Amino acid sequence: MKITAIILTFNEEIHLARCIESLLPLTADIVVVDSLSTDRTIEIARQYGARVLERAWENNHSTQFNWALNQLEIGPVRNDDWLMRIDADEVISPGLVVELKERLPNLGKDVKGVYFYRKMKFLGHLIKYGGVGRNKVLRLFRFGYGQSESRWMDEHIWVNGKCVNLVGSIIDDNLNSLAWWINKHNNYANREAADLLNLKYQFEDVIEPILKNSPNGGKRWIKEVIYAKLPGGTRAAAYFIYRYLFLLGMMDSKVGRQFHYLQAFWYRYLVDAKLAEVERYMKTAKLSAKEAIRQKLDLKP
């Protein structure tokens, strides 16, 4: 059993060593795809023996990850090997390491992908409720059978073949400040607004064959068929109420409740405000959606 782990990085010196150390009991074959960091990220990667690939960031995780896959195609990875995507601020739980060591060697050749759970910490506090505590993600797949969707936000890996579910988890535990989190989500809001505009104006093709039979399919259907058609602003409030009351986000810690407000309401409302700004600009400047997005959201669809 061979696993190659791919980590996308930009100025991740605060997280990278912790991430790699969580991977080492599982694999030492680690590829760091760096977006021209200015801190010690590359130095740390090489200290741990990781292969380093460098490529300028295009504000799109999908493009960066799929580029990395293309680079590995010319390397020694074989079709029966496994590839794992993990973010620099994530760690693999010891339980998942044990589970992967036990299960992967015994999976049939027909199994091409593996789902496990992704848990989240916010400012050091584990989020247990609000639909966040037990999200399934597909982060592990056989080489040659998976790639990332072409999306600005909420991109998933899709796999051409059978997938299985494990019970272990990776943990998203970002150590940066709240100010950093807000700046990051301000950037995310630009990309999510672009995705919603694309859903409405259909100016760019999106590859998303994962939807029909994946744990993320139901959520994506609700988002694009129901949520996207609700009035802007109102839908952010409705989503927050759903997360906070019906999915019991109110039962989280004080910091957890702050997370639900910021992520489920403030962020979603910000997305709607940016989307409305672009559409107003389209009308007043008589521009296409793509051009308005370039000028107002600083993206290049």
C-alpha cells in the first residue's frame, strides 16, 4: 500500500510541520505544492523530506490541485497507488491512521475512493453541532481515478468508481487569528459570489459528476436548487436559523456559537452583498457577468 499526500500551501509555516507529522505514521511520500510563499514554508517542507512543487496562485484551489495531479502523472506513481489531499491546517487523527492501515490493503481493486469525516476547530474550540461536526469528505482516491471539480468555491474531489466510507476523521484546526479568518472569508465570499453568478448566468462550464451518488450531493442540490433561488440576504438569515436552532448550533460553546454566527450568517450575507454589487454594476456599466466579476471581485473567470 502506497499513499502520496498532496498539500497546497502559501505561507503555512505555522501549520505545515504539524500536518506533516500527522501524516508520517501513514506515509513519508508527501508533495507540497507551494504558491510562492514568503515565509519558511518551503524550508520546513524540505526539512521533512517532502517534494516541493512551486506554482503561482490563481485564486482557485481546483486549478492548483489538478495541476499537481498532472505533475505526478510523469512521476513514479502507479494506478494502484493512493493519493490524499490534505490542507496544511489539517491533521489526520491517530484513529484514522490506524483505520487506513487496516482497511486500505484489504480493499478490492474496484474501490477507487474513500470517504471519512472532517471535523473543525474554531479558535481552538471543537465545533460539535450545527451540521459541522460530522461532514464527510472524499480526500483519498486511487491515482488516475479522481480530480477536483472546476469551481471557485465548495469544490470537491470526484472519483470515477466505487467509494467506501470510513469512521475516522481529519481535523481542521487553523491557528491563525480571528482577523485572519475574517480576511480569508472575505476572499472566499468573492469566489462564492462568482459561483452563484455562474449558476445564474452560465458563463463558465463546471465539472461536477460527483453529485448524484455522493454524501455531498444532497447538500449541493439544496444549495443550487433551493438556497440559490431564495432572496439574497433573507436566505442567509434562514440558513443561520436552520444551523443554529434545527441543527443545534446553539448547544456549542460560546466560541462555537460565535463561529455559527460568523460562518452561517455573516459570511453568507457578505456573499449576497457582493453578488448584488456585481449585478448592479452589470446594469449600470452594461457589462457581462464575467467582466463585472473581474472588475468588482478581482477574479478572472
